[in-house]
Amino acid sequence: MSRPDISEERLNAFVDDELDAAEKEAVFEAMSQDPSLLQQTCELRQLSELVRHAYDQPPQAERYRPGPRPATPWGRAAAAVVLLALGTLLGWFGHQKPLELPEDSANLQAMVWGDEDRAFENADLATVADRNELKRVILHLNTSSPDKFGQALDTAEQLLKTYADDNHGAEIEVVANASAIKMLRAGSSPYADRVRRLQEQYFNLTFLACKDAMDHIRELEGLKTDVKLLPGVDVTPSALEHILNRLNDGWVYINI
């Protein structure tokens, strides 16, 4: 598949919220086809935050400060951002506890935000885990493969079990768009019982369906009402915009 023709100027306008709804939708569609655009957009957002921070915090006279300067909230979030390549079977490791991933989640690779060069860098998950204690994870699916959805549930459950005894545990979101909506659709999902069981067992596990994808299905099927989802599944206006916001907040992103 060829790379969508989205210029850097247009991406900058997207980051600065200068596009209309139709133009934004075109950029979101391009990002769903080309993961490098998603990565580039995240980096532009981080740069934009740096510029705004510089203007909001004018330089002041130097004063003696005992010890190192504490990290800003933005700095902590930027250091925590991890973007994983689309289409690869992925998982995630914690720092303090060993995490035993399902057998089908092997050969893991990650792209991580680097403090030194202020850009995403390639790293294996063990290295990422050693540098970052990350327990906020977003699992993204965009295909209706039952096997991939099962892998997402396996990974989510293992993370939740691993950090169940920690003070705050892990926060996990399973986000579905495109044809993956079928996996969260009432009457269609082969995992309805397991989703319900996990919802009852883990309060910090959230399932999200993309409203844009639901509207597309409704149009294709000629439905007069919204697509009916499994009980307890939340809806986000745009899965990709939600993912971008989470990345900007320092969440780990995993595409199944």
C-alpha cells in the first residue's frame, strides 16, 4: 500500500487544530493506513507542546537551587511515550515484576520517546521496561480477527494480573475501530462472555468502540439505529484521535 499524500504543512495544521472536520477525517484515515504518519504526528505534538511551554514560561533570573531541578509533568509524560509498530504481534513488560506474556506475543519490538534526541527511537521491550515503569496501556485493534482479539484479551488480562497487588494497578484500554467493531458488537462477538467476565473482575479495564466506525457500519447496513454494543462498552468519537491523546499523555500503545 502506498503512503498517503499528507504534507508536513498539513500535519502541522492538524496538530494546531486548524483543519475542518472533513480535512481532519482525511488525516485520520491516512494515519490508519500509514503508522509512520501516526508517529510523525505524535512527534509534532510533542514539539508543539515544547514551543508553547517555552512561551508560557519566560526565562527568569538564575537562583541557587540545591539539588537537581524536578522534572516537569510534560517531561515525565514525554519520557513515558512508547509507540509500537502497527501490524506486529506485540506485548509489554513491567519493571518491578516479571511479566509472563502469552506464547503468541513474542519477538516484541517498540519505538520509544528518547529524552536525548527528543524523538522516537527503536528499543526492545525489556529495555523500555527497564527505563520506564509504565502501567497505562492502550491495546488497539482494527481487524475482525477473533484470534487477534483473543490475543488482546490475553495480554490485557496478564497485565492486570501482574499489577493487581500494586497500589494503583494497571490501567488498560482495548480500543476497536474499522472491522474490529464486530468483536465488541452484541450478537456478533465470539468473546461476549469473556468480555463480561473481565469487566466484572477488573474495574480498571475499559473497552472502547469508535463512533466513526460504528456510523460507517450503520450506513453500510442501512440501519435505522446505532450499532448495538456489548454491555459496558464505551464509545469514543474517533479511535485514532483517542490514541493520539493517550500517547501525548504517556500511555503505551500496542497494536494487535
